[in-house]
Amino acid sequence: MTNAKYAFMSAYLKGAEAKIVTSEHIDRVSKTPNIQDVLEVIKDTDIGRYLEEAVIKTFDDS
């Protein structure tokens, strides 16, 4: 699957591009004081949407 045609076809068949955490997210997260702010920073990612539904207030809750 090294051909660009196959990579495009794979992405097309998945139906959506993965929303990943980028270096920009990491930079912003490293400056946040609490978990709620972290969730705000990553809310547009797949993991952010997952964690948004979880009820985690502190690291001990995870």
C-alpha cells in the first residue's frame, strides 16, 4: 500500500480522517493549570471527544 492511490482509497473508505493530538495541542496543554482546561484544548480530537464523555476531575479518578 505504498501507492498514493491506495492511501487515498483507505482514507475514503474509513469515512473520516483521524483527529489526532498535534504538537500544537501539546504546547497548549503544557501551559494549562487543570484537567478541564486540557479537555478544552483537545476537544477537537478523537481522544478529546472520548474524554469529554468521561467523568474525570482529577488524575486519581482515571
